[in-house]
Amino acid sequence: MRKIIAGINMTLDGFCDHTAVIPDDEIHQHYGDMLRNAGVALYGRTTYQLMEYWKGVVENPTGNKQTDDFAVAMDRIPKIVFSHTLTNVDWETARVAERDLEEEVQSLRKQPGKDILVGSRSLIIALINLGLIDEFQVMVHPVIAGGGLSLFENINDRTALKLVNTKTFGFGAVTLYYELAKK
């Protein structure tokens, strides 16, 4: 059975705001590897629309190897978008989900293939509440944003986690790898 992996950036004070962090080559390499090792990525509408930026980078590379490699990885991975307002998407490797989140994820989980990456805050929260996240990869950036969207708000129940690994980046970010703690 495929694992559901929640992967997201967060500031030191717990906010998810892509404008508060500045990814460098090392971060692009890390997330490019993450995408290449996953079988599908799940996004909500807002995050998906932010990710569409990378289509342009594939068409017009920056000349920076890590950035351009990340763009190619993002372009290639199959993407499923969960939205109440989008009815179609124009990225060849993306589609709008036809079922609700729980049904779609349960179906994907049973299929053979690489793990399922969840990269949207709203989907991570919803999947935590459904008990469907197997692993968390939270990159904590050395930035205090002072406000924004909290990663772990509106969680229904206490969820105990076990730290299984860490990865430290040159500019001070740390990725914390957690699995669900045994009950």
C-alpha cells in the first residue's frame, strides 16, 4: 500500500507562507528529489495555481540547474487538484479530482506505484482529520513571519508523532521527518 506523505514549508513560528521563505539551490534540489521519488502529488486549488509558475520555467529555463531541474520534476509528476471552483486544468500532467478527498486518496493508496505526496496546507489538515497521513516532512525555515496561515489549525484530534529523521540545510532550515506514533 502506498504511503501518504505530507510535505510542506513552514516558518519557525508555524506559518505556511511561500513569500516568507526564499528557496535556494539546496532547497530546490531537495524538493526536486522529493517529487521524483513520489508517484503523484495532491494539491488544493490555491497551491496548484501557485505551482503553475513552474510550467513557464520549463518552457523558458532560468539557467540555474537546481531551479530548472525542480521545474522539470514538477512538470513531470502527475498532479491531482482538489477544488470546488476549478472544473478543468490545462497542465498536461494534472487533472481535477473526480471524487471527494477521502475516496480519491483511498483509491490511490491501493494502486501500485510510488508514494503519494500532499503539498497543500488545506489538504494536509483535511487528511490529518481523516487519519490518512502516514508521514510528515516539515521543512522549518529560520524565519519568523509574525502571521499568516497556521499549518496545524482546525485539527480535530490529538495526533502523536515520532521523529524518525532530520535533515539540516546550509542556510539553517531543518526538515523534520515524522511518522505516526504507535498507539
